[in-house]
Amino acid sequence: MTAASSTRIAVLGAGHIGGVLARRWAAAGRDVTVGLRDDRPPGDDGLPVVAVRSVPEAVADADVVVFAIPGAAMATLIGDLGPTLEGKLVIDAANVVGAGPMNSRASFAQAAPGVRYVRAFNSVGHEVLAQPVVDGAQADGFWCGPADATALVGGLIADVGLRPIRLGGSENADVVDGLLRAWFTLAIREGRGRRVALRVIEEPAHAGLEGG
Ligand SMILES: NC(=O)c1ccc[n+]([C@@H]2O[C@H](COP(=O)([O-])OP(=O)(O)OC[C@H]3O[C@@H](n4cnc5c(N)ncnc54)[C@H](OP(=O)(O)O)[C@@H]3O)[C@@H](O)[C@H]2O)c1
């Protein structure tokens, strides 16, 4: 068994983002469990190829926890999970819409200071995630987080069909969020539509740093 396939992933939320991530990773042979709310009967989720458990159960057994739930629910759920997140790699795909930061890095740091924080999958619209090639070009999946997680996170991003591009460490969550603001401005305010995507172009000598 490879290190990648032995990494246990919990995806919290099975909507536009979480559902696609879980299905693609399962199709790539990864060990994925979807965490749904306790009051949801297992099997009533439309995800036949992916195991479904309650959120606390899915988190307890996971090495990597992906948050793909509404931003408004993030602070409460992170607080509820608290120390059970310690030592895990958390991937924050949720966007908190309001006056403050769109990421939940501070909430994770408060609830579980030993968490390893990654910001990813938040700056690509779900229409692009569903079909990551736009006009013949593969969309980039921007992320930030610990350097020693590059192979794992880059692999997860590549498995869903995006080209992984790291934007530094966890402290750069607001840099990734800047690309979300750029995407939102292009897609919505400037009227280019939700299939717009961002891509880095560069000289070949610098390309492929993450194997995407
Ligand atoms: N849509 C996009 O284009 C896009 C792109 C990038 C990032 N995002 C971000 O990704 C996140 C998910 O977006 P989405 O479009 O996938 O939303 P969605 O389709 O509405 O799905 C949300 C999922 O979260 C679950 N959920 C809601 N509250 C929960 C809670 N308190 N505990 C556990 N699970 C809960 C929902 O389950 P129930 O059925 O039980 O409510 C549902 O499975 C959001 O933060 C959004 O900002 C979205």
C-alpha cells in the first residue's frame, strides 16, 4: 500500500465541493469517508461509492480532514471538534462571507493549536471543479500550507483534475483568498461567468514543481 492510499481522508460536507472531492478521490483509490450531520441516515446521501459516517466519527479516524461546509457553520463546528483535530492536516475549502477573513485559520488555531492548516479548493468555482479543463487549458488549484505536505496536497489537487500551485505556508491563507476575490470579480462583477479560471504561466525550468 502506498503512503497516499493509506492516508485516511474525511470530507465534511457532500455538496457541490465536498461531493466532487470525495468521489474523485475515491475513484483515484484514496481512503475517503464523508462526514455528514448526525441526523442524516447513512446511505441517504447519493454517494454510493464513498463511505458515510457522522462528522465526529469521520474526523476521529482521519489523518486529513477537509472542510467543505458553509462558511457560516465553520466556527461552531471547529469549536465543537476542538482537540479531536489536534495533529491532523485540515484542508479549509470553506469561504466565510462577511466583514472578516474568508478563511477559518484563526478558528482552527484557537480550537486546536496543533492542527496543520491548508487553504485549498476555495478559489475555484464548482463548475470548474466539475470540469477542470477550460478552453483546452487545465485550471490551477492554488493552495498554501506546510511545505512537507506538498506531495500529499499536490496529489489531492491533481487527483481532482487541477494543476497544484503552492502559494507558501499556512500564514498565506489570505494570499489564496486574494485569488478567490479575483475569481469572484472576474466571474460575477465583470460578467465573465462562473467557468472562468486562473492559471500561472511560466518558463519550463520553473514548471512542474509539484508534479501536477
Ligand atoms: N460552490 C462553489 O462554487 C464553491 C467554490 C469554492 C468554495 N466553496 C465553499 O465550499 C463550501 C461548500 O460549498 P458547496 O457549494 O459545496 O455547498 P453546498 O452544496 O450547500 O453543500 C454544503 C454541504 O455542507 C453540509 N453542511 C452544512 N452545514 C453543516 C454542518 N453544520 N455540519 C456538517 N455539514 C454541514 C451540507 O449538508 P446538509 O445537506 O446536511 O445541509 C452539505 O453537504 C462553502 O463554504 C463554500 O463557500 C464553494
